[in-house]
Amino acid sequence: MLSAILKSDTAVEMCKFILNNAQIFQRFETVELKQTVTEQQINQILNVIELNQAKARHLFRWTNLRFIVPELLTFPHSHTLP
């Protein structure tokens, strides 16, 4: 019974299709692999950018605060509230 299925016209056509298009399937695999590697590299780049943006925001806030309210940096505070 199995041999009858394997020798059927459909099975023969499927086998021919796979053999004739083996190169295309191999190229699809290669493209998928490259896409996965590229996606990982892009994610690494985006993570570094995000980390650097967070550091830059922190530094920017601290720098602005220092220039806007320089008396906050003098110690000890001798200010009295009005």
C-alpha cells in the first residue's frame, strides 16, 4: 500500500518539484539565517542606543539643574526659607 502511494502521480510530481527547486529552498534557508543574524545585530544596536539615550538624559538633566540652580551645589546650605 505504501509503495502504491509513493509511486502515485502526485508523489512523483512532488518529488520532481522538490528536486527541481532544491536550490531555491536552500537559498530561502540562507536568507532566513541572514535575516535572523541581522535582526539580532539590529536589536543589539538599538539596545546600545537606548542605553546611551538614558545616560544622556540623566546627564542633560543634571547639567541643566547645575546651571539653572547653581546654589544647589554649594555645601553646606546656608539658605533660609522666606
